[in-house]
Amino acid sequence: MWKPRTRPGSFEGVGEKGLKWLQFVQQEIGINVITEAGCANHVEKLSKHDINSFWIGARTVANPFSVQEIAKAVKNTDVNVFIKNPIHPDIELWIGAIERFLNAGIKNVYAVHRGFYPYEKTHLRNVPRWEIPIELARRFPDIKIICDPSHIAGDTKYIAEISQRAIDLNMCGLMIESHHKPENALSDKKQQLKPEELKSLLSSLNFRTAKTSDDSYKTKLENLREKIDVIDYQLIDMLEHRFKLVDEIGELKKPHNITSLQLDRWKSIVESRLDYANTDNISRDFLLKILQMIHKESIQRQNDIFGD
């Protein structure tokens, strides 16, 4: 109905007249309908057409003022609200939007993972950053999370892979775009499946379960998890010990007015650690990210010691 666009001039939705179409489908076919709402005026129009489900788009989620106005407009009603993640990977902004509706007395609040704007060139329209919806699930275990593979993919050839990943991560549903003639679609043509393609995709997905009654499996799993727990605590102990040494180096550098960053030393660390790692067990990209995070924290600790 309403489609916010980065710049004016492109298709921005059919507007209020389309609500009659949704209302007709809901009454004649007996299925629930949903559309995007970007302001309080939108949800008021939805209510007049007996539509009690809507989603908040990524751009709207990024504006707490707009979210608060919409939450106020539906306060203490039985609407179903689906909240997409903001464009940028800011979990606190996503959580803030969810909390505004929960605080408004809305009981049926859902989250929609649609990926994040990529700063670097990628084959996907939006990078999934799966760790963010996983963290959201940890903080809000009662909030059901749905994945939007269409917006993450930006191209139908990646939708199946992303859909399966979402299911493997125990997400509660999929939001997939379908069009009977994608070539005639008014927007996002490349990411819309034909109905028969959608049917084929859904039949090909492997819907796994989170639990099993197999006692042997549960025993083996628990044993492996206990080993992981031990290693995790060892990792924490080792990191604490490493940062204590970093602090000692900072105290040593301070009176000699030495910079916190020693580029030759940092290059040596990266090269030697990457060479040491067995790439069959740990990828170089993953290890580099860990080293970069540790180094960033080390620099910050030394700067704190310097008083910078």
C-alpha cells in the first residue's frame, strides 16, 4: 500500500485504494492480510478496513519518533505488529522499536530479520549478520523472529539458501515475495518468485526440529556441550591474562611516551598467528576478525592508561 523509497519518483505504493483489495481478499478467501505502515495515519486507515496486522519497515524503525506515534495509535489493541530490523546493524534500535510496542500494551509483537545495508560490495542485497537476530532471540526469547529472505537476497537465486539458513537457526517463519509475472512488477523484480517457484522452494526446505526424544543423542550432545563450556571458560581466563600483560606494556610505554600502536608488531602478530593456524579447523578470515577485535581492545586499554 505504502512503500517508502530512498528518492521520490519511483513506485511508492498504490495508496489507500489498495486497502479495499486487501479487505476483499480477507473476506472472500478467509486468510489474514498484512501490509506496511509508516505512520499513525496508516494504521488508522488499516483499522477502518478491518486489517489488524501490519509491519514496520526498516526505514521507519530507524526513527523512534515515528515508531512511538504508531505505538500510541494502536495502544492496548489486539493488532499484530511485525517489526523489521533497521537498515544499519543497530540491535539497540531494533529492540527499542519492539519495546515501544510492548510498553503500549501490544501482546502480539514479532521481529522480522531482513538483513542490513552492506558497506562493502556483496552478492547479496543486504548482509544477513545472523549474529544480530540470534542476540535478539537471546534477549527476548518470547519474541518470534521471522526471516525475510527476499530482501536479504535481492535475487531469487539466493532465496532458497537463505531460507534454509533461517530455518536452521530456528526462526519461526519466512517472508518471501511472490509475483505471478515478476517482469511486470513495479519494484524489486529480481527478488520475486513466481507462485510455482515458491511452491517448489517450500517443498525443498528441510524443516528441522529443535528437540528429539532420542536419549543417546541427548547424552552425546550434553557431553560435547560440557567440553565446550570448559574451553569457553579457559578462553576467558586466557584473554584476561593477555589483557593484564597488555596493561603492563601500557604502563611501561607511558613514561617513555611511546605510541600505543606499534605497526610492525601488529603486522608480525597477524602474519605469525595466521600462519600458525590450521585452516582445516579455523578459517583465516575468522581468525583475523578475532585478532582485530583483541588488538582494538588492547589499543583502547593502553590509551586509557595514557589518559587519552
